[in-house]
Amino acid sequence: MRNPDDQGIAARTDSDAPAYANKLTRRDSLKLLAALAASAMLPALSACGSPSTGDAPDGLADAGHWPELDLQPVTASGYGKDPDLITPPEAPWPLTLTPAQLSLLALLSDIIVPAEGKSPSASAVQVPTVIDEWVSAPYPDQQQDRLTVLSALAWLDDEAALRFSQPFTALATAQQLAIIDDIAYRNDQTPRQFQRMAEAFARLRNLVLAAYFCTPDGMEDIGYMGNVAIAGDYPGPTPEAYRHLETVLADLGLSEFAYPVG
């Protein structure tokens, strides 16, 4: 078991990637954490391993290399069952990702969600900070994701060293994408040595995407308006909405009960 605080990605600072700079206040990152926790875009936990043992799924323990991390447990208190939502604490738990881990995570986030047109990249809207908040939270699901995310980051650096003798962030873009292409999806064509990492990368990708679309820029990118005030009087449902409602009520045999009489 190796400690990621003194080996691997946390100790490799000789990369060409720019250091990730967090621009969110802690209160803002906690708001995005809450949105991420409630996001319907975030699927259930993948079977990348339990938070305590990191067991390989589907008998893949002997398939390729895998980092055995010696993670220190997160022992901070959470919000509890009756949190004070009027004056919540500024920092209920410490953030745990190192600057090197955040820089690698930022690079991966931008591979998953690059800038396109007027839409910013994932790192530009502070997705790594939201994921740092997520994996640092002292709850079982988040701690399982902590093991998955940190294992994935360490695996990428190990694979980059095996192939190109450099950490992942120091590789040329083509070299980085060559590795990502091998683990992008787990399917029948995925070589056995990449299947475990492909599952971990799928979870990381889900976290990045869900975090991105929880941000104001991400919501704008998909055209989500949210709770926007209407100027003037409420115009009521459109004729199209009424016709749809009447069709559904008729199908259910509830038309006579739908509107008040007289």
C-alpha cells in the first residue's frame, strides 16, 4: 500500500501542466456540492471497489497494474441529521486533494469537457474544486468515490510512466489521449488490463459531467432556466399545455373532475 501524500502524483511537480487555481469561496463550493448530491445526472455508485478494501470488480484483481493506496481516513464531522441551514458552517470538513492531484484532475476534466464556442471548459467553471469538496466529505458514498478517484489519478500517472517515462501531465496531448482512448469505455472491446481503470474512469467522468452541469455556466450551456422571475402577471399555461393536459385527463377518465363546475 502506498501513501498518495508522499508518492505518485502528489510528489510529481515537474510537469508542464499549469497549476490549477481555485477561485470559489468555500460557501460557493459547498452550494455546488449540495447541487451535485441532488443531481439526477449522477448515477449510482459504480462497482469500482469498496471504500475500505478497494476490491476489484468482476475478478479483475490480476488484470494489469492497479495502485494500492494507503489512504488516511476522513474523520471530520458532517452536517449531521439536523443541520443549521440558516447559518451553516463555512468549512465543515477540510479539503483533501493536493495541488498536484487538482492539476491532474483539471487536465482530465478539460479532456472530458473542453471549451467549445461560448461554453467554458470544466476547469474554468471550477469542477475540480467541486470534486475536491465531494471526495473530502465524510460520508460513505463520497468516501467510496474518494478511493475511486484517487486510484484513477494514480493509475494514470503509473501508466504514463510505464509508456512514456513521464507523469501524465507532462505528456504531449497525443500521448495523453492515447491513454484515455484505452480506458474511455468498458465494453467487449476493452482489453482486460484496462477494464478496471475503465470502470473507475467512468465514475470520474460522471462526477465531472454532473458537477459541470450543476454550475451556472453548465446550466446555461444546456438551456436550463431554473427559477426565473416572470415580469408582470403570470400568463398561465399555454394553449398547447392545456390541450396536452386535457388529452391526458381524457385518457385517465378524469376529465369531469379536472375543472371546477360553474
